[in-house]
Amino acid sequence: MAILFTFALGTASGDLVAEAFGLGYLASGILFGMIIASLTFGYFFLGLDPILGFWLAYIFTRPLGASFGDFLSQPTQYGGLGLGTIITSALFLGAIIAIVVWISLTRRGEDQVAVS
């Protein structure tokens, strides 16, 4: 349920900021990216609780993705690049695959265990 709510509300909040508040897709994507960056700064430099920081960042990833997705897919007369949903989905899928492959090959994020 939590995932369904965050997806639905995250997409709606991204559209609200971009369309109803008149910020535009690119600017709203940058805004949500800056919010996530400020949470990252808070975690690394200001002692933000890691659990709170994770969930706040998780919540803001949905409107971030929705804003950039709309920016790429929507027609130019609505403030997008006009790539359409198929090309935009393929770009996002390609980015996800590239990140997963890179993490798998570099073993980034794995704890190094010393064997004695």
C-alpha cells in the first residue's frame, strides 16, 4: 500500500508543481532533485537520521521521475521535448539497465569482509 500511495501521490505532486503552479516540467524536476540533494547534504554533513533521510528521499524520487518523464515525453507546446512515451520509457529502461550492470560489475555497495 505504501508503494502504491507514494507512486500515485508522487506523480500527482510532480504534475501539480509542474502544471498547476506553472513551474514547468524541467524546473519542477530540478526542484525535486535539489530537495533530494539537500537531504543528501543533511545526511552527510548535518546528521540527518538515516531512516528519516531515506524515506524522505524515497518520497521525492517519484515526483522527480514524473517531472523528468513528462519533460521528455510531453509535446513541445506543453513544455516538453516531444519524444513520446515509448522513447522516454526506453531511455529510462536503458538508464536502469546501465546502472544495474555497472553496480554488478564494480560490486559497488558490497561490504568488504576480511577473511583471516
